[in-house]
Amino acid sequence: MVKNIPELFGCMVFNEEVMRQRLPEEVYRSLQKTISEGKEIDPSIANTVAEAMKNWALEKGATHYTHWFQPLTGVTAEKHEAFIEPVAGGKVVMEFSGKALIKGESDASSFPSGGLRATFEARGYTAWDPASYAFVKDGTLFIPTAFCSYGGEALDTKTPLLRSMDALSREGVRIMRLFGDTETKRITTTVGIEQEYFIIDKAMYEQRKDLIYTGRTLFGAPAPKGQELEDHYYGELKTRIHDYMADLDEALWRMGVPAKTKHSEGAPAQHELAPIYSTTNTAVDQNLLIMTYMKKIAEQHDLVCLLHEKPYQGVNGSGKHDNWSIGTDTGKNLLKPGKTPAENKQFLLILAAVIKAVDEYPDLLRLSVAHPGNDHRLGGNEAPPAIISMFIGDDLQEVVDSIVRGTAYHGAKRGKMNLGIPSVPVFSKDTTDRNRTSPFAFTGNKFEFRMPGSSQNVAMPNIVLNTAVAESFRQFADVLEKAENFDKALAKLIKDTFRKHSRVLFNGNGYSEEWQKEAASRGLPNLKTSVDAFKTFDAEKNVTLFATHGVMSEVEIHSRKEILFENYAKLINIEAQTMIEMATRDILPAVNAYVAELAGACAAKTAVIQSVDVSMETDLIETLSRLVGEAFTAVKALKAADAAASACATGEARACAFADNVIPAMTLLRAKVDEMETLTSSDYWPLPTYGDMMFRV
Ligand code: ADP
Ligand code: MG
């Protein structure tokens, strides 16, 4: 059956169209003002909005509503409340008040707070975010909300994100005014998030405790084939995957998520989905919905979607590219260089602001993507290194260099592409090639931040970007508003900024060894592990940045830092415990059983002919027995390292001990087990292999 996509799109969303139809004119206008200009909500309209939302939701089959929020667990949270309200005669009516829409009270004690709140001070609040649309999913009306403690500190990722968007707008509008723009009321950041993922057959997934508990394989010898033929990237979609993707698209379209691009990725069984970009908070909410639906729809096809950054060692991991741009509420993209970027002073100033932001806060950008899963990816030969640098393309680099040198710029010519086939049209080339190895690349009218991990909520990368650029704007506006000769001051500011910060610009191969050395000589930080990055969170300059723009208070920063350390330690602990259990209870007994069979075969054979060749049996018995012993020793060492790390007094000490001592112990155990896998009969090996998991979906 052919579906009417425009009709289906957004049918489960309380969007602008529905609001216009269902709200009284003045209420609709007041709400739109709140949404588009970031104005405070008029509380008197809440009851009307709530009533309209409820009636609409009931028509969509909803029986419950929930405030939907993003606590610091990294996943979303929801607590469903039925609309029922008792009335006389033992009956109920369906009710939803403005108060219930605006504010929710919940027991916050079981969410991470980083010491902001003791368990006896349990009260937490959720507050409606009118700028993100409510929607109906599985019979429940979902209301996007912010989440804070009784004391008013943010306990979620959304609150600082909204604050950072406001900060960027506030300072950005000052810049617009300086260029004579009197119309722009708000500067918005737009974000398009590319989501990579792996698919595995459900039956195989269920045989892997490591995937179930940790989302990645903790053991596994490489398959005979990996990704070396590069035949999976953009490869034809298998029927089963195609059907899954079709159902996923449709489910997302219903939820108003503009899923646009889908294709196979570099590693076997790896794929990507990208929606059309939208305002940052909406894009982040939608990305969380995309992740939810990727998992949910997979189940309906007897598949499992893996969102971990590195499900399989030895092949590419998954990232989540954050395409970031800034624009005005009048529809202008401020990162569009135009035909003559060298003369477009407003663009150059904004470019300078971004370059300055990235060069001054590389530690925070690195921190924003720091996650145990992502440590396996960054710096591998598949993702940018842990060093933050920027690629702006040959053309803009030439503009920047000529300004710094004070020489004339001779514009780049857009070459023509002529393939020499008469029937293939000739077209203009882009002025610059792409650079896949740069963590932060200019791609024509936006920047692509390529470091975030596939499982991460990208609120934090955007919080950092927005706030750091807001700070550049603030400093620029302070200078330019006071300038006697605007043009002169502007030219000087652009030149000085380029000169001071162009060390962060790098157009070469970011994966190379030489870049590591070159970056060090330029003084660019290289924070290799998550733990290294977490430590920089509360550096004085970072606390000042967030406080200046009202994005995060010092107290909030400390609590978040604490949560990052805690979370890291907990995740590695789960991985270590899973390895210990799998090795002790499944793998070592299986190998021993195989050795026993070999021994039996050997004895039986020699009983018949004493001089028979039993070299395979004896060789394997010897090697496997040695490996079993070594693996068992490695298990004991891992147990000891894990116990010692867990016993450290502070979150930071625990995280450091897990990074420094537990992870190496895990690596050692894995090496022994993977070697045993290559020698053990597949009849005995208790786990699906890499080949089974990646090539049999
Ligand atoms: P790539 O070729 O980099 O893989 P994709 O098509 O997969 O590109 O993803 C590009 C993403 O960038 C899409 O989500 C797209 O909507 C988004 N994008 C395009 N223009 C903008 C913009 N102005 N602001 C933010 N994101 C944008
Ligand atoms: Mg893409």
C-alpha cells in the first residue's frame, strides 16, 4: 500500500499546525511568541493549552501523560500518569490541568546529582519546555521538560542547553546590531545530527552477556573478513535491513522527525541515519527519539540495534556527527561565506569568533565528547584524534592567511567538472575538498563536529559550542560598540583574532603520527582519555565562562564533574565484572571441556596404535592448558585491580584507578581469551563469533 507521507508526517505531534487549529487565537499567538523569541510563558494560558493538548492526545489514543526529561544518566526518563480524575458515583473523567502541564514534582533522589542533594532531600522538579513539541507515543502524551533540584540547580542536560542558546542569541544580536541589522530578534543555532549504529541478529545478541550488560563485545577474535574491502560503505541494503529502515523511517515521520538520509557505513552491519537539521533543542530531543525508535523497531524485526561507540574491536566504531550552524530568526545563515568571503566582514568576524572559541576551549570540547565508549574510538584510524583542531578548507584558509599576512587575496576559482562523457552534464566543483580526518570541519555553511560518540546525548557538545562562541561575541561586541571608527576597529579585530588563534587551524591528515607532534609543538592539548578530559571541567577559565553567561553555576559544574567520574568508574566496573563472569563461568569451562575431549581422543588413539600421530592433540592440549592457566591468572589480577579501584575514596580517584589499572587488566585477559578462541573447536566455543555477528544479519 502506498502511504501518503505528507499526511502521515508529524501526525503524533502537537505541532504549530495543531496549535493553530486547536487554540484560541490569542493563546496561540502568546505561545508562539514564547517559542520563537524565547519569551517567558504567560501562566494564564496554561489551562487552555493543557485542555487542548489533552483532547488532542485522547483522540490519538492516549490514556496517560508524562513529563519527559534528560537526567544526567545519559538516557531519558519518564513517569506516566493517567489522565483519570475521580468524580461522584465512583466514576472518573479525563483531566489535565495547566499546573500539571507546567510543573511536575518527582522524587529525584535516584537520579545522579553529583552530591547536589542527599537522598533525604529528594524533591526534584520538571518544568515544561514549550519550545519542544509534545507528542503521543505508545498511548502516552510526552511533554518535553527541564529537570532541576529543589534548590533550583539543573539536574539535566536540557536546562544548560536552553541557557546556552539564550546566551548565544543575546550576544549574537549585539553583533547583528553593529552591522546595522535592526530586525533580528533572536539568533538560533541549528543542528543536524548524523547517527551511526550497528545491527545484530537478536538470537546472537542474546547469547552475548557482554552485549547485554555493556553494549559492546568484551571478547572476540577477528573474523577472516573485516572492512578491508570497503564494500560495505554505501553498499546495497540487504532485504532485512531495508525493511527495518523503512519501518524506522515511517515511525520517525509519524513523530515529526524528518529522517532524510540512510545508508550502510564503513564496518560490516553498520549503518547511518540523518534527519534534516532543526533548532538545537529540537534536534537533540529528536535524536533521543531516533535512538529510542532504532532500538524499538529493531525488536519488531528480531534484530537488536547497538548504539555503543565500539561494539566490535578491529572495525570502525560509531559516531554522531554534530552539524552546527547559526542563523537569524529572519532566516539568514550566518555561516554562509557568500561569493566573496574576503569582503564579507560580518562573515569573517563570525568565523573569527568560532575559531577563537575552539582555540580557547578545546578542553571543554574534548570533555563534551568524553565517554568510556568513545575512548575506544577517538584516535583510532577511523575517528578524529583527541586533539581539537579545525579545518576551514583551502579557500577560506587562503583568506585567513592573506589577512594575517596583510597581502591581497586572489579569490579561488570554482573549477568545472568535466568527465569527458558528452551525455554527462558539466557541473561546478566545490571550492574545497572535504577533510574527513578533522574533528571540526567547515562544510560550506556549517561546521561538522565529528567527535561525539554514537551513544551520547549531544546536548553537552552544543552547550560548549554555543557558550564559547557567545563569549567570543561578547568580547567582540564590547570592543566594537566602543569603537570610534567601526571599520578600522573591525578590520583590526578580525586580523588580531586570526593571528592569535590560527594555530588551531589544520588542513592536513589528522590521523597521522606527524600531526600528534606538530600539534604538541603548537601547544594544542591532547587529552587522551575521558578521565584526562573530566579533570579540566572546573578549571578557572571554564567556570568563569559558564558563570558569565548564566549557563552553569560553579556548584552545577562541580556536581557534573563528580557524576562524570562516578559514571566512568561504574561503567568500567560493569565491564570488568562481566568479563570475570564470562571467563570464569562460560569460556574457561568450555575450553577445558575441549581439552578433555582432546585428551580422551589422544588416549583412545594411542591405545589402538601406540605410535600413531597425535601431534595435533598434544600440541593443542599443551597450548590451551597454558592459555587457560594464564587466563585464570589474568582473571584473578582483574578481580584484584577492580576491588582496589572500587575501594578508592573519591570518585576521581576511582575513575583514575579504573583507567590506569583495571582497563589494562581487561586488555590482558581479552588477549588470552581471544587467542583461545582461535584454537578451540567451534562446537565448544560458547559465544557467537565476530563473523557470525557481523556477517549473519
Ligand atoms: P555528510 O555528507 O556529512 O555525511 P549528511 O547528509 O549525512 O552529510 O548529514 C548532514 C547533516 O547536516 C544533515 O543532518 C543536514 O540536515 C545538516 N545540515 C545541513 N545544513 C545545516 C545547517 N545550516 N545547520 C545545521 N545542520 C545542517
Ligand atoms: Mg552522513
